[in-house]
Amino acid sequence: MFWNDWYGWQRNLWDDLANLETRFQTSPRYRRSYPGIKLYSNENEAAIRAEVPGVSAEDLELQVQDDVLNIKIKRPAIEGEALRKERPQGEYEKAVRLPFRANQESVNAELKSGILTVRLERAAEDRPRKIAVAAS
């Protein structure tokens, strides 16, 4: 009985390893990692750079709410059979938490050479302010 279970386990392991690429690409973890981003910020603004090669401006959708920027991407499939695929295809969504609440009216986005750059200004009500102390 032990050996029958052992061989069944081993066969399942080899089947899982053979399908690893397909399972990995459809997992939520893989989808969350695209696109690769860098977040820069200072006291009054933040900038996000996302790598989106081969994506046009029409295939991008950006939404800002409070301190979260949502990036939605539709990457069209290329016709024909690929011998090797290293770029994901399909629809992807990534939520980026900002270090502060953003002013929704002053968001600036630019797509150039496959790099999406989004600049966000800090909301006025979220900026720190000095409070004068009266002495008596």
C-alpha cells in the first residue's frame, strides 16, 4: 500500500511540474507583479514609472482615489504561434498605494517609449501645516 501511494504521489508531482508554467501564469500572484513600477515621492508630490512596452495609450486606464492609483492594462495578443513568450498578454490591474492622498485634479500621465509616467500632487488638506502657538 505504501508503494502504491508513493508512486501516485510521484506521478502527481511530475504532472504538476509539467504544467508549472501554465499554472504560474494564471495565478493571481503573477498577475499582480505586472507591470513593474518604481515609486518616487517627496513632501508634496509623487511620481510613478511603470514599464509597459508594446501597450498604447488607448489600452491604459488610470484611476485615482484617495491614496491609491489603479492601473488597468489591456495587452492584445499577437497573432501566430510564439516559440517563446516572456511578456504577459491579456488584461491586468495593479493598485499602487501612495504615501499620501492625491489631488485628483492635478494628475498628469505620459506614455513615452514604453514607459508610463504618472505625476500626482499631494492634496491640500493632506499637507502638513504649521500651527502658531500663542503665549500668554
